Amino acid sequence: MKLLFQLPPALRSSLLRLAPSRTFNQYTLKTPRAYTAHSQRTTDNRIDVDDMGKEKGDKSSFQLKVPKGTKDWEGKDMVIRDKIFSSITEVFKRHGAVTIDTPVFELKEILSGKYGEDSKLIYDLADQGGELCSLRYDLTVPFARWLAMNSSIQNIKRYHIAKVYRRDQPAMTKGRMREFYQCDFDIAGTYDPMLPDAEIIRITCEIFESLGWQGRYTIKINHRKILDGIFQVCGVPQDKLRTISSAVDKLDKSPWTEVRREMTEEKGLDADVADRIGEFVTKKGSRELLETLQKHEQLSTNESAKAGLADMDLLFTYLSTFDVLDRVSFDLSLARGLDYYTGVIYEVITEGSAPQTTEDQTSAKKQSKPVKPSSSNTDGDEDRSNDPTIGVGSVAAGGRYDNLVSMFSGKQQIPCVGISFGVDRIFSITKQRLAASPTAAPIRTNEVDVYVMAFGGKGFEGLLTERMQIAKRLWDAGIKAEFSWKVKPKLPQQFKAAESGGVPLAVILGEEELKAGMCKIKEMGLPDGHAEKEGVMVELRDLEGEVRRRISRPEGLAEGLKGVSLDAKTS
């Protein structure tokens, strides 16, 4: 062994790879695992890779890019997204919620069997030390796992804002991504029926109103027990309830004929049964539909349907009290494909949520140029932003899941209801509306209120110390301020910096003015002829108060969205 360590490093490394595994002091010298995070090749077909993930000796150029279905965020996009976050969080806190955080990955067995047919979209991680893990698919299952691990918590209003991961087909400009944010609000605990459910829907309306959507959205609502009752009276076998439910859930993006074909040809459902289902799931309405179902001879005697209809009757009463019933559409086609839902389910849609109609698709194809297929996209993972058959989808969705916690705890059952807001889809629609609006307020990438400038004549030294002192005074007063990091900046360059950042006010220092205890405040962007176009002189001792009085900024994202035309062609 001593001789081995006297050999040149390259030769010593080669011999160690060929040698059988053996222990040297406390370290084990052995070959790598058959599968690693860097390569899926076996040890018999190992490759050496460099720090960029390329095979050593590979002369091909490295393409620097983010993975498919992800993006970098910056500039105005970050401003819009942050305002969406703050608007949503404000509503969550208004309703008494507290926040938690959970790991970005979970044990694979925690996520398995919770998402129905969508389980194939889960990102599995390579074995790292004996634990099989997956990136979280949503925030609901981790919340249920957290409740099961903290048995002392029997009721909670919780919100959670974090990224989740799904290996879905991306359509980036429509907010359909593989890495995206969800904002979840959930109520856990045993309460009287439908009260938490009604508050969830009230919260949903408050959030979209705060974002400036002003009624331009619809909350589709249904009940899993009603849907199961419909399937039962139509003759669906018990073992096919969930798979047929998943097929019905596609009615928001596929016509009934296509869904019926899937039921009969792919899932083996009798054609007569499928036709009976079609008589129900194509209906939507409000109280009048509920009353019709309550009078239906077969549904009124089905225990599952009766329980669901009773819940909906009570829920509609509470929604009327909360003054949000007009935002709700009772839609029997809504099924929600996730396996853990047990009661009321809902999702929020707006224009652009659904794909274009067949007529719109035909028109779009005529106007668009043919796209040559890319040989690098043979895996079907290419961005489908321009595909008319792909819509934005729902912008929020959720429902009641009373049994999920007990799946982890074994005994403890904590009823839960919640909703998840898809921030990236909300962002996509909001950005398009802002771009289409002639009245939307300009979006600034920073929040600086004041740019501190200086000017002078011959022999001007820049007044750097004075500019720094004024900036310090403004910072101490809680006012956002900047100044040039040049010792002797030119006045035009200072104005250009302020204008490019959209800074509303300039504080201008001059040598003679400072000697007199004065400075000038100039409001940027005033029209010619305005009385204060050239600025006004104020006493230095009153500077902070004068700045506060003059600061003017749009009141928020909702202000920038008022009066926007929101038909599908502009969104």
C-alpha cells in the first residue's frame, strides 16, 4: 500500500479503480454505484464527465440554457409577480392564516398513489444514500403529511407559497411550466358542514378582485359525492369510478364525443352507460340545476348523491350570505383528477383558460406560418405556447379532502378543505392585460422615490459628501433614495439615471443654494407649462416632510388593470 501511494497520481487512480473494494483506515475505496445522478449508464459502460456535464473529450459546443419548462425571472416580470404575491398574502392574512414551509422534495412513498393518472408527471430523484425521493407535485400532500407528523395540531388555517414541479408539456407564455409557484390556503379541523368551504370561495373572490379582475372570472363548483352518485345510477362499475371521473375531467378541453370515445374504447365502459353519463355531465347552472337534481327520481334515492346535494344546498345558502353566489357556476363536468378529494371541488377559470374553439383553431392555422419540426424535440417536450389546442387552464383549484391525513397517520383523521392559486398562470394573464390596456400604470423595476443630484459651475467638485448626507437623511426617514456613484457626475447623466428608473422626484443640490440652507425638489415628467416644471425651492430642514408630501405612486396592481378590455382576443 505504501508503494501504491508513491506512484504518480494518474496511475494510482487507475489502479484503485481496478482493485477490489477494500477498507483503508476508516475510508472505503470502491467503484461508484451502478447508477448516479450524472449518468444512467451501468458501471460496465461508464463515462467520464466534466463539470459542465459533458463527456470528456467531447468537442461539441455546450448550449447554455435553462431546462425545458423553466425560466429566469427579472425586471418588470418580477415586479408583477411580487405584487401578485403580496395581494394574495394580504387576503390570506386577513382571514387569519399562518404560514408554514416544507421540504422541496419528499419521500417517494409519501407522494405515490395520491394523484391518479397525473402521477406520471412526478419528478423522481436518483437514490441518494438509501432514500428514494421525489420533487413535490403540489403543496397539499406535504401539508397533510405535516399534519400527520404534528398530532397536537387539530385545527389550523395555513397558507404556503412555494415552487412545485411537474413533468408536464410546457406552454411558457400561457403559464404552463414544469417549475412554478403555488399559493395554497387550507383550513384543517372539524367544523360544522360547509362553513370552511364557503369561506374558501369567499377568499378566492377577494383575491381576484384585489388583482383587478373585477368579476372577469368564474368559479366552477361540483361535489365528488354527486359525481359518484351520478356514475352509480348510470351503471358505472365501482372499480371504474375514478378512471371515468378522470375522463369526465377532460371536458373543459375536449368535446363530449372525444371524452365518450375514451370512456368506451380506452376504458371499456359500456356505450349505453356512457350516454347516460353524458346526459348529466354536460349540464351547468346554479340553484335551478341543484333543484332539478334534487327532484331526480334515481339521484334522490342514491345515498352518495343525496349527501352531496345536501352539502351543495347549504353551501349555496352561505355563498349568498357572503355575496359571492353570482361568481359560482354549478358545473357537473368538473371532476378534478386527483384521488384525494372527497367532497366539494372547485376551479377558477377566465378567458384564455380553455383552448380555442375548432373555428378559432382553423383561423389560427391559416394565419400562422408552418413550423418545421425540430429534430431536437422528438421527445414531445417542446414549448407549445403557440398551439391553439392548449389553453392557460384553471388559474386556481381545490376542494375538500377529509381522508388524506389519515393515509399517513393510520388512525388520526383531520378533515381539510383548501385551494391552490397558480401564480404563473395568473401572471401570464395579468401581464397580457396590462400590455393591452392603454390606461395601465407604467411598471417600474424599482421603488426609489428620490434621486439626489448636484450641479455647479466652473470648479464644481461634485458635492459627493453633501449628496451622501442627504441620501442618509432620506434613508433614516424611511424614504427610498439613490445618488450617483461618481465623484463629479454631470447633471444630464444624473437626470438620465433618474428617468430610466422611473424615479418620481429629484432633489437637486447647488453650492449657493446649500449655503442658503435650501435645495430644489423637482417632480419628474411634468408637462411643459406646468408651474413646477423647473422644480421648487425648499428649506433643507423641511426636506423629509416636503418629499413625503409630494411622493405619488399608483395605488397597486388593481389600479393598473381598471378599464382593461378583457375579451379573448386581447388576452
